[in-house]
Amino acid sequence: MTQPAGKRAGKVLMIVAWAAALFLATRFFGQWEERQRNPNTQVQSEHGDGFIEVRLLGNGQGHFVLDGAINGQVVHFMLDTGATDVAIPEKLAAELDLVRGSPVILSTANGRTEGYRTRLDSLQLGDIHLQGVRALVVPGLDGQTVLLGMSALKQLEFTQRGGTMLLRQNLK
């Protein structure tokens, strides 16, 4: 026995509505999760008399992360005030065409390892631009996240209050 056309169309519309609702919910929660991981996808810079400031929010784990650029190419940074230099995973360094310089022994939380010196022509955080930043290519560092260490941060003033980090570049 066949169903009337109206009843079939109603079932099809119900399936389409549920599929659309699932799609929208997946998109919403995916974007929410990304905002929790990196609340600084759109970095806002403020310009004052002789300075540029970038305000960062801590993510769900309390880390300060943001997207910026090395030598004009977009990268993902995590601020690490405990790191002496900017640390770049070896695979990412190859993608950025960074030259591996002299070897150096690194002391990390996971023990001692070998890395290689390099220099970044430019490093950008919002409207903050740094040049000639000392960095390390680190073979044992996994992923695509660059640790933004003190070789970059010492060129800035930075303060942390609550879940916010303020980076300031003095231009004078």
C-alpha cells in the first residue's frame, strides 16, 4: 500500500529539517570550540601617541595564543615567557624556508635536545612588527604552533591581568 503524496512530502521535509538542524548545530559548536582554543583569531590593535597595543584573551586552558606572521606567512603563536627564544617546529621551519644555522643544545621540559639557530626577518602580532628576531628551529617540537619566547617579547612591554595579556610596542 502506498502513502499519499502529501504524507511522503511531509516525511521528506522532516528529514531535511533535521539534517539542516544537525548541520547548523555542528557548525555552531565547531566555531565555539575554535573560539575556546583561540579567542584571538581577530587580533585588535590600538594605536596611541608613539605606541601600538595588542590585547589578548587567554584561551580555555589559560594560554595566550594568536595567529600572526613570520616573514609574511601566517603562523599560530603561543606566548611562552619561559622560553629564551622563539621556538619553531622543524617541519614548520622548512615550510617557512628558514635557514638552519649553527647547532645548539636546548634544555626543555622533556630534557636536553639539539636545535638550530635561525633569524626571522619579520615577526608580526596584529599591527606590532618586529624585525631581526632570534629564533630556534626545534626538531623535537611537534605540531604547527610557534612558541613566542623572550627574544621577541623582550622588545615589547607586556602585562597580564586576569585572563588578559596586553602587549605594547613603543615606537619612540
